[in-house]
Amino acid sequence: MTTTTFETERAGGLWHSLGRALPYILLSISIIPIVIGYAWIIIATFSWRTEGLLPLDADGNIGGFTLAHWSFLRDPMIWNATLNSFLIAISMVIGVGFIASLTGYALSRMNFGGRKGFLGMAMILHAFKPEMLLISIFQVLLFIGTMPLLGGKFGFNTIGGVALVMITLELPLGIWLMKGFFDNIPWDMERAALIDGASRFRVWWEIIIPQIKPGLAALAIFTFITGWNAYLVPFTFTIGTKVANLPVFLYQFSTDTGHGSWNAVAALGLFQLLPILIFFIFTQEMLLNIYGGGSKGGT
């Protein structure tokens, strides 16, 4: 092998290695601002004040770590807001998951009048932003509030009312997502069960649902995060701290503390973020496998 040939192969190998490493380099560069943001939040919550990413004490010296900004944990209202956020998120997971899986199955497996129109309407409804529907939603919640049994639980200024609105707003996307998963399930086992006399509901529950667990997990993750971080709907349709969730409580807390306590605001923000991080760490594998299972079926 000549020197020229060796150098050419070496240069080709270097370019090949650089080409393989380039996506990772670009990805690393793109996430640097995110990493810096998270690092600042963590440092700020445990220091008196910060200058960039440097923690400083009251005299301006490096250091000054403290737990004083976490004193809000002794406030009962923070735990009430946490419970409200949890109730909204869990209600969305159950409500959207159950209704979207039933509707998605019907749209994927059954032919009935208005099927295509319903699918198109669902997508159009998802295009409407909540801001465009605030007045109409307010009127609906006021009407529900006048009902004898439902008014106290699902009317205006109730957690049930907020959860009901959030479920309704999230359903169009959930229906389309679940229909896509049902479309990827083969018909063989379903046809055999129907021939043997099983009802549609039994087929859906015992045969189809176990095959779309990754899809249900993905939908549950998305809806939980949406419900946990909901701000506009709870802020608009609730009054006072008793029915406030964590994002609304964070807004009220930052307004009350003013511009002098951003480290305390960062601590409360980190407190709100921790459940999402933990939830994502334990469910990211399901998110990466949401397209697992089944070949495409027919309709």
C-alpha cells in the first residue's frame, strides 16, 4: 500500500467519523441553553442569590447555600394546590383515555354514517385554541352550576369543572391518536372472537386494549403532563387559592413576592417540575416504544 493510498483512506475514515459524530455535536450544542436553564434553577433554589450560575451569599461572596427558599413547603396552601393539580391530571388521564379509546375503536373498526365527517370535525375542534372558547366555556360552566347534583362538583370555580373542560379540549387529539393505534392492529383475532359470539365491548376490552398498551401509555403521559401544567383554564375559571392548581399558585406567589425573591420563585417552580421529571424518567421507555406491535389492519 502506497503512502498516498494510506493517506486517502485515513482522510476518508476521518470524514466518515466526523459525519457520524456531527448529529451528536449539533444535538449537544442545541441542548446547551436548556441545560444551563435547569442548572440555574437548581443553583438558585439553594442559594441566597445568584450572579449568572454563581451562587452568592448576602455579602456577595461565592457560596451562601440555604434552604430558606423552600419555606413555602410549610404553607398548607401549596399542598392544596398540589392536590388540585394531581386531581386535574388524573381526571384527564382517566377521562381522555377511556373516551378516546372507545371512540377511536369505533372510528377505526366500524362503518357508520357520518364517520368521516366526525373525524374531520374532531380535527377542526382541535385547531381551536382555548382562548377562542373562554366565553362559551364560561357560559357552559355557569349553566352546569345551576344543576342540582352536578353544580357543586362540575360548575364554575370547581376542580371538577376545570377537569371537565380540560378533558373536552384534549379529546380530539386523543381520539385521533388512539384511532391510529387501532388501525395498526390486525383483524385476525378480532374476527375470530366476533365469529365465536363475543360482543364488541368484550373484543375491545379483552383483545384489542392489551395490544395497544404503548398507545394508552403515551396518551396517559401526554394528558398527565398537560393537566399538571394547565394554567389558562384553571386561572380563568377558578377564583381564590382554595381551588388553584400549582401553575396558578406559582403565578400568585411570584406576584406577591415581587421581583426581590426570584430564587424563591425558582424553588417553587422546581417543586412543580419534579413530579414531571420523575414521571418522565419512569415512562420514557414507553414513549420510545409507542409504535410497537401489530401490522396495519384494514377498515
